[in-house]
Amino acid sequence: MYQESSSSEATIEEHAGAGSVLRNKNFLLLWTAQAISQTAQNAIWFALMVVVEETTRSSMHLSLAVLSTVIPGIALGMIAGVFVDRMDKKTVLVTTNLLRAVAVLGYLLYSQAVWSIYLVNLVFCSISQFFGPAEASTIPRVVPRNQLINANSLFNLTFTGSQLAGIVLLAPWVLKLFGAPTLFVLSAGVYVAAALLVYFLPKGNEQHKPLSSLRRETLADDVWKEIKEGWNFIGADAGAALAVRHLTVISGLLLVMSMIAPRFVVSVLGISAEDSVYIVAPAGIGVLVGAVMMGRLAARFGKTVLVNVGLILLGFFLFVMALLKWSEQHIGYWFANQFGTILPASFGIVTATMLLAVFMGFYAALVMVPSQTILMERTPVPIRGRIFSVQIMLGNVASILPLVFLGGLADAFGVDTVIAIISLGILTIGGMAIRESRALEPGPVASGASPQAHVAELGQGVSSSVDGDRQERIPT
């Protein structure tokens, strides 16, 4: 069984980069399953938008498709975590992948009735609410603590890469050559392959309450009590609360930027909406670079410092982006002086936008990866599913406001004004993070104590011995 490494050994492992964690066969199985399933999910999302647009030509129907994706996370997110905590994570991963394979085939009904898309999407996304917490809980189960930063970097690497692969490469190519039905069938096959990969993970021996202990007559009370345990832990552990907040902020920001990118490229850059790739692709490159460098950066500066720096600089570069329209003439003049030629009017500002997007992607990774790692390190085994369910649910809640308000604000005041407001919000959150992280006492990880012992001190009644955490790890 895995034993905790010393601090010096941990530093060596972190400096070793991703190589050491890639030699972990169980991590490779989980990581590969995540990569292919995320690619399929992004391809499905793109195909749904295309199908709904071509079938209805209605913005209202597009909004319904988006809402059918978000609502399950709000309605089921925390409840799913209660059940995941009581089940073997491998069983949850295999079952949810197989169920999603079946659900994807339901999208084939779109040619019969467009409303079936929303119903099937509700079912598909409801199943995914159980998959997300189980996957997040499995990472610290198969990866030693001193390799978590590298493991999370790789997961974020494939998260971004799968967006590019699914939305930019796979979906458009398959839709154009073979049509939506072929894409849905192909995606179902991908989920079956993901189920086979996680099937070869060893069973865990977590110290959790059995699912059978939930009694029908007191089910609602028992579920609510365990949901409150998760919330109480987050409320009592300032480090975990900060990590949840920062992950929620980044989740909301990514959605906001994906929504306003087409309008930004039209109104500010003066190019076609289809050219939103000028923002999306460079931002993806920035995230990839950040994920690759994360292990060494965390070993040198510490995870909390990276998060604080990432928030401040992300807000700064967002504010610079908001000023691009105002400074367009100055940028063109600078290029003319540097290269001795007069460039097309939009060239300077487009180039500047692409460079800014690289930096924003990089600094977003500096917030995401360390925050995920901090949350994994501080979360005790018996309530991991609930904690990650809370974080996923909050991300879904944060996405509702952009869907409802930001389009109207951009229409009324301009997309650059909206970006400026968002940047000031990020800078404010960054300033709060610096102040709050300085005020924190050394956390259970930094002081050498375990998060499990910390929960026991909080008096939440959670079974959380250090031995239980070590027994829950599986050989690598």
C-alpha cells in the first residue's frame, strides 16, 4: 500500500514533472478514459447546437438546450455526492459511462421531435452528475499526494485538449461528412470504451457507509443531513472554501467568455463571428502551457501563491482586453513603427487579442489546477463525493446568471464594457484571496496533520482516521 512521502521526497516528485505520475498504470487508465469521454461530450455539445439551430432556427430553443445542460447540475449535484460517497467509485465510473452510452443514442430521436433533444439531454446530464464527483474522488485514491499537482495538471491538459478535439476537429468533420446520427453512434462507442478502461481499475476499499444504510422512511432527512456535512466542512475549513470559490469563479468565467467571444470578435475586432477561434485557440494554448509547467511552478512558489497571482494577472489582462477598442489606433501605429509598414486595420488588434488570450489561458490554469489540488488534499475520504458535488453545483449556479443577464448588458453597454466589469470583479476576488490566504493559519496539510483529523476536530461526526485514508489508496 502507498505510504505518505516525506516533504523532501514530495519536492523531488513535484520537480520530476508528469513523468512519474504517467508511470502509474491506474492513473493512466483513468486519465485516458477522461480524455476520450470529454472529447465525445464536447463533440455532442457542438452537434446539439448545430441540430437545434438547423431544426428550429430559434434562439429560444438554443437557450432551452443550454438550460437542459445546466439544470441537472443544480437539481442533482449535491444529492449525487451523497450517493457517490456511499458507493465504490469504480462501480460508479463504469455504470455511468455505460448509461451515458445508452443515453447518447436517444439523441437520434431528434428527427422525430425536437423536444426529445431536451428530454434526452436532461437524462444524459443527470447521469453525468454522478460521474463527475466519482472521477474527482478517484484521482487522490490512485495518485500519491505529492503527485496530485501533476495529476491535476494532466487532467486540465486533456480537459482543454478535448474541447479543441471535440469542438474544432471531431464534431465538424463527422457532421459534414456523415451527419449527426453517425456522431451520436460514434460517441456512444467512445463511452463504452471509457467504461472498459475504468473497469480495469482495482476496487477501492474506502471506509464509507453502505448504500443500504439509507432507509426509505428517513431518506430525505438522511440525505439532507449528509449534504449539510459537506457544506459544514467547507464553511469550517477556510482553505477548502477558498478553493471552491476560485474553482467556481473560473467555471463561470469560462462560460462567460465562450458566450461573449462571438460578439467580441464582431464588435471589437471587426471580423466574422466564425473567427472566434482567434480567442479560443490561443487561450487553449495558454492553458496547455500552464498545465505542463504547473508541477515545477507549484514546487517553487507554492499552490496558494500561484492561485493569488493567477487571479490578479487574469483580471489585469481581461481589463487590457476591454481597452483594445479604445487603443486600436495606438496598436496600429506601434506595428507601423516596428515593422515599417501599414497593416490592415484589424491586424494589430487581432494579434494583440491572440497574445492576451494566451496569457489569460495560462493564468486561468494557475487558478484552476492548484485550487483543485488544494481541495483534494484537504477533503477527507468519507465526504469527498459531496465536496466535489458542491463545487460542481456551484459552477452550474454561477453559469445561470451569465445566461440570463450578460447578453442584455452587452447589447446595452457594449461587450468591452462587460469585460471591463468582469475584470474588476476578478481583481477584487484576487485581492480578497491574498488577504484571506495571509490570514489563514497553517492548514492541516502544511502543518503535517491530515485533513481527516481536521474534520474530527470540527466535530462533524465524520469517520476520518488517517489510517482510513491510507487504506483507501490502491496500489499503483
